[in-house]
Amino acid sequence: MNPKDLPINFVMALAQNETALKEFQNLSDEQKSAVADRTRQISSKREMKSFVDKFPDINFNLE
């Protein structure tokens, strides 16, 4: 997945949370696309921070 395809507010929130960033990097491309789709639904900085802070606990299994 190209980082340019990610919402900038998600990228900025990931940059502030090393654990979430590492988790995101370990996802498959399909899972990263699903995350990108979810983050496009988030409109506020507070919501995005909350999403990223909970990121390591979110199950992105798409099987």
C-alpha cells in the first residue's frame, strides 16, 4: 500500500504512536486497505487519536 493512499490525519496520528505504527506496518496489504477505509470515516482529530490509541487491540482479521 502506498502511504499516499492513507488519510493524512491517520498518518499524523500513527507518527505519534510507535506501537500502533509497528502494528500497522505488520498488517497485510488487504488489512491496511481495510484500515484506510475505516479511517476515512473518521472526521475529528480526537476520534482519530482514539482509533490509533486502540489500534493494537483492534482485530483486523479479514478471513
